[in-house]
Amino acid sequence: MTRAFNFNAGPATLPQEVLEEAREELLDYRQGGASVMEISHRGKLYDAVHTEAVENFSKLLGCPDDYAVLFLPGGATMQFAMLPLNLLSAGRTADYINSGSWAEKALKEAKLVGRVNVAADTSKAQPARLPVADELQLTPGAAYVHITSNETIAGTQWKEFPRSDSPLVADMSSDILSRPFDIKQFGMIYAGAQKNLGPAGISLVVMRKDLAENAPANLPQMLRYKAHLEANSLYNTPPTFSIYLMMLVSRWILKQGLENLYRRNAEKAARLYAVIDAGGFYRGTAAPEYRSDMNVTFRLPTEDLEKQFLKQAEELRLQGLKGHRSVGGVRASIYNAMPEAGVEALCGFMREFEAKNG
Ligand SMILES: *Cc1c(COP(=O)(O)O)cnc(C)c1O
């Protein structure tokens, strides 16, 4: 056993079972004489993979018939651009809630395309938090309202999504399928795969089909949701191996059960926050009611102690705990695939480190 506990924010740890299965099938997929990445994306073997991936995600998210499940290249950042290019038509306004670094990136991209209203801004709040309902200044008739369901860097997570009359759109990159929610609250959700769903460079996009009708006539096909929707994400050669891995992860999530995963995720996070709150040595950086179950962010009394903490953790094969370069500190990313044993090991190390240095 050579695998470490990997707390990286993304790309992040994947379920070991999934990696083993992919290894098992790598050279000769289903007796086809080749790997999944070497066969036609229009052939029978790959078609079964693609169809199962669409069906599994549709099932996991409880999608009604008027929603489409898409696999699009380019990661979540590509969606920052595609979303306004398709939905923010001339003369309309899109509302963006700026809750931190990722929300801000999304809204900056939208500003290049059209008119944006910042409906609330908690991006500079210390401790990190999210806006409450009566802080929101929503535009009547907005093309859409954009939120970031989990701020991966700040370590905040919406526990209840805001309501609006305009279609709600969420960047769910860092908490997709970590908990159940009602997809019908949203016009569209999207997520880069590398946190909870698979490898980097591809996004899951789930959208109400009618929203794909609004794109301007001069938008190139490859940037157009409708082109991908009509082609069932086979408009061009899709990232077949990534979709295959996402299909394996979707199977794994179905096997775990979303409710079970949610309960386990909440427990894992609660354990870490309990250690943080116990002694006054560690300091959580997010306000308790907005704390993320996915990215647990905290500081130590000094930057020097943080350096020692990270170094010693690394020696114990607790990897990837360094906070984002823009904020420093420590961040434990504990997505679906982080086993309880990893969180237990980290809690144990934190208590020991505190006992020695507190
Ligand atoms: C990681 C992340 C992104 C960026 O994803 P890319 O695949 O690098 O484009 C966007 N939004 C959130 C919330 C993220 O956590």
C-alpha cells in the first residue's frame, strides 16, 4: 500500500476502487482488444460507457425530462465564459453573488460578455461568510442568478440555496454530489470534475433544455450549449477516457448512496471542526454557520508553526494540506473519496501537534 492520504483541493483524491477498476480494464476494455481511450467514440463499446454516464448522473441528480446532462471540455473555468455567452443576451442583466475567489472569477468573465449586477458581496468578510437572504439585491427579470455553492478557497458552503424568480445557476465544482439537493431549484449547475467526480479538464453541466435556446446567432458551435445538447455531448470527439472515469465514479456514488455519503461527509467535517474548536490553538477561518463540509480551512497561531505543521504532516503522508496560495494557512479538502481513516489520522496528528506546541 503506497497511497498517501491526499487532502489536495483539486485535482483531488479519487475512490481507490475506481482507480483499481480502471487499472484492471486499462489494456483491454471488455475484450475489445484496446483501452477505452483507443476506441471510436461512435462505436458500441464507448457508447455504452457514455450512455451509462449520462443515465447515472441524471439519476443521482433526480433530473426531470426537461433537463440535459452534458460533459463539456475545459473545466469549470470554461463554464465561467460559456454561461454568459449563451444566457446573457444583449440588454439583459445577470446577477452574481460574490462570495469569494471563485465567484469573483465567474463574474469577471461575465462582465466581458454583458451587464452584471453584483447582488451581494461577502468576498472580503472575515471570518468568511455568505450573504443572508435580505442582503441580496436581485434584478427583476435577470437573465440568471449565479452562486458558488462551495467556496473552495474560503471554506464556506451554502447550506440553503437562495431563492429567485430568475433561473438560479450554481458553480458546484467543489461540492457536487456530496449531498442531496433539488435540481429543480436550478436552471443550470456545473462542476469541474477534479474534486468530486473524476479527472481535471472536463465539466459536468446539467441544465434546463429551454435555456440553451437563448444563445446569439454568431456564437461558434463549440461554445454553444445547444450544439452539445443536440449531439448528446458528442458534437466533437469528447474526452472519452475522462467520461469513462466519471462513469465509474458515478457508479461508485450510486453504490454508496447519496444520503450515506452526505452523512459521512458531515461527520468527517464535524470531527475536524471539533479538533479546531477544542483548544484555542487552531482557528477556523469561516464563520461556523457557513463552514464547508468539503474544504476545512484553518490557521495556527503563527506562520512558522503552520510551516512546521505542514512539513510534519507531509512526513506522516498527510498530503496537500497547504492553504491556497492567495490566503495561506491550512486547508483539508475532504471530498467524497476521502476515507474516514484519513480524517482520523489528520485529527490525531492535529491533537498531537497542539499538545507539543500549544
Ligand atoms: C476548482 C474550481 C474551479 C476551477 O475549475 P477548473 O477546472 O480549474 O476550471 C471553479 N470553481 C470552483 C468552485 C472550484 O473549486
